[in-house]
Amino acid sequence: MIGSVRGELIARWPNGEVLVEVAGIGYRVVVTASTAVELGDLGSVVLLHTHHHRREDSETLYGFATAEERMVFEALIGAHGVGPSLALAILGVHPPASLLRVLADDDLDALCLVPGVGKKTAARLLIELKSRLDIPGIDVAATAGSARTGVAGGASPIADVRNALAELGYGNDEIVEAVRDLPVGTDTSELLRLALQRLAL
């Protein structure tokens, strides 16, 4: 089992793969778009935390900038109906901290921003991931019923901002970037102001 790869970044391809050379051996590693950017220029020495995924007909290395991101990826692929490609898509939209907030807020709409995730899949993921990830203050049993019916346990300020931006005509990609890592414990009007500032840049 290959748990990490440290070496020289010698290639980056548009399909989401990078090539890292370690002691003369090149490892092809599939990464998220954000991780590919974080790795820096070709020739840089990089460290990737890896998940070695084995199937009957192939073996694939998935690489992550942090051990936390790998842990979340492994929790995602352990959920029913979630393969590596969908797990990477989820992490591409919601990095670990963002995903934990989504789960804590029962934010179905945020999960539905991920390509390929509909209401039913999002509802199932809310239940499964809460049991797999360490999320302080979450009562899985109390929220399971609302997630099964596709009704959130209460709109969060972030969800309100997302809805407001959608009504203003912003697209999903713009909304994802605008609400990423907004401060917790801030009222909706202030969050909306911050989001609009980001969109104006």
C-alpha cells in the first residue's frame, strides 16, 4: 500500500493526472484541480498523501495535498454509490473544512452543486458521511429523518447567501467560489456583502 509520494513533479496533464518521479521511478497520480495548482511549477519537489485504489483490472494512485483531504476522500468512497471520480468531484467543490460545514448545516443544496449529485444522493451522503467523519455536535439519528426526506434541518446563513446569489443570476461555479470559507458565526447580510465583494473582484 502506497501512503505517500515525495519527489520531483515532472509532468501535469489536463485529465487530472500528475507525474512524480521518486528515485528514478515515475508515479502517475490522479489529483483534484486545486491540488494540481498547489503543487507549483514543474521541477518542484512535492509531497502527496496518496490512496492506493485497487480494482480487478487496474490500480490507481489518488493524491492529496493534506492527510485530512485523503481521509475525507476515503470516507467518501466508503459511502454507498460513491466512486473515486465522484469523491474527487465533491472535494473539488467542497474542500474538507467546507464539506464538514455542509454536513453540520444539513445543506443539501450545497452538495447538489457537485456535478452528478442530485437531491437523493445528497440526502444519503448527509447520513452516511456524518457517521464516517468526526463532526462535533452532530446527532446523526436526529437528522437522519430530515435528510431522508430531502428537507434540511433549518436553513443556515450560508444557504441563505447561496440562494440570494442564485436569485441574482450568478452561476453555480461563481456561487461556490463566493461562499468558500466565509466566516462562521456571521449574520446573513454581512456574509452576502462579503460574497458580493468577492464576485466583484
